[in-house]
Amino acid sequence: MGPSSRHLPSPSGPGSLPPGLITKRRGFDDGSSDISSNASSMMDYNGPRLYKQPATKSNRGIILNAVEYCVFPGAVNRDAKQKVLEKIARSEAKHFLVLFRDAGCQFRALYGYWPENEQIIKLYGTGPSQVDDVMFDKFFKYNSGGKCFTQVHTKHLTVTIDAFTIHNSLWQGKKANLPSKKDMALVI
């Protein structure tokens, strides 16, 4: 205890100057690296824009690539591809979603997605005119490097999602309307 108590008072005396400078320098170095990185990023992004950017983020380019290379590959699908690309070009939406029939990733429809009011409205294809939270089954993200969609295990739609499926029962609901023709044939 004796030697340590003698060393404690000594830093407050004249001998404390070098250790004090060293600790201050260390603290300043740590702080300055944080400050300089924050300052440079603020100069690059102008702070407020960085905050607003996620709301205006668009996946238009990603969806254009997906439609071109994955959803409608080859000459056989040229007409359908052209119609979807035109709908994307004409749309005011910043975010787009592709509706697949199932996990086999067969195109059914193109939707515009407005995250600010959570509206998902059909722009082209076969599917519900609007989609809400309870209808979603699976979510997918487009991998532009692999030119394929990969399933994302999440329960809610976010702006990082590029495609989705709806519950199978919603598709079967449309088919259930077809037997009415048989009923009509029996009446006749």
C-alpha cells in the first residue's frame, strides 16, 4: 500500500506533465479519428440528405435488371418483358415489387410500392389489384451478381424486398369461381 499511495500523489505534482500529455494525446487521437470520419462523411453527404435517403431509395434499376435477365430471359419472353419495362418506365413509383406464383419464381404481376403509406398497387399482370400485409407469404431479394432471386426470411415487407408470393389459398380462390360454368350447364 505504501508505494502505491506515494505514486498517487506524485502525478498531481510537477512529474505528472508527461503522463498527462500522453493520456490527453491518446484521448484526443481516439476522438479525432471519430470526429474526422464524421466530419468527412458530413461534408460528403450533407447530413440531412443521408437521413432522408432511405425514404427516397429506389429499386428501379434492380427490378429492370431482374426483368431483363431473370424474370423474362430470352427471345421467347420479349413481348411480356417489353410490356413490364414500359410499365416501370411510365410509373411514378420509386419502388417496385414482382409477384411470383410460388417459390418457383414464375412471374405473375408487377406492383408499385409506396413505403411512406404502405400502398402496394398492381401495375401489370395477374394478381390482386392491391396487396396488404396479411396476403404475403414469402419475400425475395434480387441478387444482381447471380442473376437470381433468393428468399429472405422475414415476416414484413421492407424497401429491401424486390419480390413476393401471396398465400396459395388466394390463388385457389380465383380458380374456385370456374366451377360456376358447370353449374350453369346442369341448369340448362
